[in-house]
Amino acid sequence: MSRPALPEAWVRIPTQEEFRAAMPPGAKGVYEFGFIPAMGRLLAAHPTIGRAFGNLFMQIMFAPGHLSRAEREMVAGVAAAAQDCHY
């Protein structure tokens, strides 16, 4: 007996225009790519969880610690690749 297929989970990610419109005037992100990365827009989709995750990210990447910023970015890149992360 087979089970019915479950619907796929999805989150509506704000467009770059929606994201920019919600930003305070003059605000900039920590990365300047010339576009708003999907991960930032995904975090904006859920104010409570997104804000908490963003605060955690800022602590991990920018707070004083034993690893340099480049080393932290390398660890993040390797961890994302190991998980086949598309962000």
C-alpha cells in the first residue's frame, strides 16, 4: 500500500524590490554583491526566525574570536558545499 505524496514545503521569498523597499534608508548589507542574495531575502520572509538567525550569523562571522574573517568564510563555504547547499 503506497502513501499519498506529501506537498512540497515552500516559502515565498521577497523580491529584491520588496526587500529594498523594506530596508531603512541608507542601509547596506554586510556583503556587497550588487544584488540582494537569496539567503538574505529568505531570512526576511520570517521576521522572528530570520532576525534570530541573522543575529547568530553576525556573532559567528563578526564577533571577536580565534579565527580570522577569511577562515570563518572558508569554514562556512566548506560546510555549505558538504551539505550541497545552494545558498
